[in-house]
Amino acid sequence: MSRFSLNYLGIFFILISILSFFNIINSYYFNLYLNIDTYIYTSLISSLIGVPFLIIKKIDKKITIYEKILIVIIGYIFLPLIISIPYYLSIYNISFLNCYFEAISGFTSTGFTIFENIKHLDESLILWRSTSQWIGGIYFLFSIVLLIDIFDNSLKKSLTNFISFNTSETFKQSFKILILYSSLTLIIFIVLNLINIRTFDAFNLSMTIIASGGFLPVNNIDSIINSNFKEVVFSILMLISFFSLFLSYNLVLLKNKSMNFFIEDFYLFIYFIFLVVIFFIFFNFNYNFSSIFFSLTSSISNIGISLEDTPDNLAFIFLILVIIGGSFFSTSSGIRFMKLYSLIKFSINELLSHSKPKHVYINKFYFSDTYVNQSELYKYFLSVLVFIVSLFTISSLLTISNIKIEEAFKLGILTLMNTVNSSMFNLNDFNFFNLNILTKLILIFFMIIGRIELLTVLIISKKFLFKN
């Protein structure tokens, strides 16, 4: 393993140590001594691992794309082991598998939880759950930069004009991500405070929103979001994880503004407005549009939390929106809207070319000089195919584990899309604690697959299927 790889993992072990230290300070400040030792152990262990990774004087070598992929996978497996320490050493007598399940669920920003009643947890552990999401969200964004070489040019241009990143450029862009990610978290926290949400809840929810996670500091979000005004403001904040993380940066600080930097967010905005209009006209049942708007934004941003009065008959539509997802350079999951748009556009062009062969049809994004070439469309199609195969596999495995077919199908989608189960999918009463060992291991595996699938399977498939 190269020095760069060890440094990359070491940064996140140190980050976990720092956030553990913050939790120690918070526990002392608010006299929360119940589980304070667990965070001391977590901070020490993560430091003992992270510091040697950062200062090691191993001879550096050129890092290959396959080693980069391996680094990302190793991080998703081993970093949650450190995150699970406070759960395992807490007073709640939680088994190691349940601790690891909770840690993986947080780190992948999924939000499945083995805790049936959040009110029974001390505030330091609630804060740690939210922290795990925040770390996982930034790890995902860093991983995109690390693996920038495997993506098509249209996705690269939404971040930078560089075709490939060297080590210094990777750290430069990662540092920019850290600043933007932290700044947006702070902005969300301030806004939530301004609408009179309790400071502790606002802090936890800010980390949930920016990471597109599903952990809540309470059992029911209705106890916090208890007015139409709060519903609308919270819904708008959830859109931050729907659009690109770099949207605000490019709008404010980019000097030579090119449409290439905004094309994905522009199409996402059109898509969002279209959905709002459709839902307002056809699904505004009992004139509770603020609640539907809440679920709409939660679905497209892959957060998944919802209010109790969300209509039950819209579950399938919300699942479709979860599958589509949002921007590529955000913490949300999904197949990604631009990929589906490109595939649909290409398919229509192919059909029209047979009916009107003399016409020339170009796969180009409107309002941009960006083209989608044939090889990129193959990768888009492959990503959809991989999702279908993965969904069939996990749904079948969950059905074999004695979960009802409908629940297995819904849970399979939410697992692969890293979206929390909630009332808008009619899965809010699903009990993860009572699942058997095999089922939990299946969910753990596919939660990780849902986060790394597009970052790994595409390049591996390209190696074997696209020789040129």
C-alpha cells in the first residue's frame, strides 16, 4: 500500500479522534458522564492508528486506480469498526454485530437503526450517531475526488476543468470540500436555530441533512417540525444535499463562470420544479402540501425522513424518486438524474434516427457545450443494470430471510440507495434489532455496495467489457 493510501486513511482516523474529543468536551460541559469513557477509548484508538499512517516514511509509488478503489472499500469496512466502539462499550449492552450495523448505517448515511426508542439513549450517544453520518458524508465526497479518473468528462467538469488529479490537486480539492461541507453544516445549524428548534436537535439535524442521512435525535420528527413554516424551511434545507456541494462555491467565488459548472444543477432545478408542480396539482390531498413537499424533498435528496401525515398511497412514487436521486457531487445516492436523462435522450435519438434517417441527432446537453459520447452511455446503462441485478439479489435474500416480499423489495431499494425507512414508504415500524445475524450481514454488505457501487463496479466492468 502506498504512502498516499496510508495518509488518506490516516486522515479519517484522526478526524474520528478529533470528533471523539469534541464529544468528550460536550459530555464534560453538560455533565453527561454516563458513557464518557467510551469516547476517550475511541479517541485514543483512532489516534494510535491514524498518527502512524500519517507520519510513516514508506517509499511512495504511483498509485493505481485499483489501489484507490481498494482504499475506499477498506475505509467503508474498517472506519465503522472504530465508530462502533462507543456503542459497544456503552451501558446499553449491545452486541458487537448490532454496534457494527449501527455504525455502518450511520457511516453510509443510510439511517437504519437497531434502537427502538431514542429517548432511552443519553445525549452523547445521540450526538455520536449524528457524527457518524457527518464523517461518512465527507468520506463519500473525498472518495469521489480520489476516484475522479474513472468518471466521464461531463461529471468531471461539474467539479473542475482538470481531466485527472495528481496528489497535490486531490488534497487541494479535498480541503475545499472540507471547508464547504463544514460551512454548509454551520449554515443549516444556524437556520434551524432561527426557526426555534432546540440547539441540541438543530445540531444533530444539521449533520443529518448535510450527510443525506436518516438518524434523528428523537423518535418522531413531528415533535420537532411542528408547524407548516418549519416544514417548508426544513424541506428547503434538505435540498442542499440534492444539489451539488460546489453549487454555492461556483456561484459566489468562481470568476470565469462556465455553464459546464452549472449544467447538472440547472437540470436538477428544472426537474425539481416539475415535480413540485405535479405534486401540487395532482397529489395535494386535504391541502396538506407542506407535508407532501417535505416528503418530496426528503425523497429526492435520499434522506428519507417524513412526517406522520404523509399520504400512504404515494409510497411507490417516493421510492421512484429515491432511485433517481440527485446530483453526483452531493452526499445523496440514487442512480443520478443526469445519467437517466442522458440514457432517455440517447434512446429517443436512436428511435428518431430510424424514422427520420436523414436527420442528425446529437447527444448534447442543452445550454451547454458538453457532449455525451457512446462509451459514457454504455457505463450509464451498466450502472442501471447493476442496480437492477443488485435489487433483485438483495430482495431475494431478504425474502429468503422470512421478510415479506413487498417489504423486502422496498427495503432493498432503500438499502441500495442509502435512504432511511420511514412512514412515507410504510416501513417506519420495521424492526432491525430482531433481525437474524445473516439478514443483518446482508444489509451491511449492501449498504456498503450502495455507497461504493458506482465508484468501483463501473471501473471493474470497464476493464473487462470495454477493452478500448
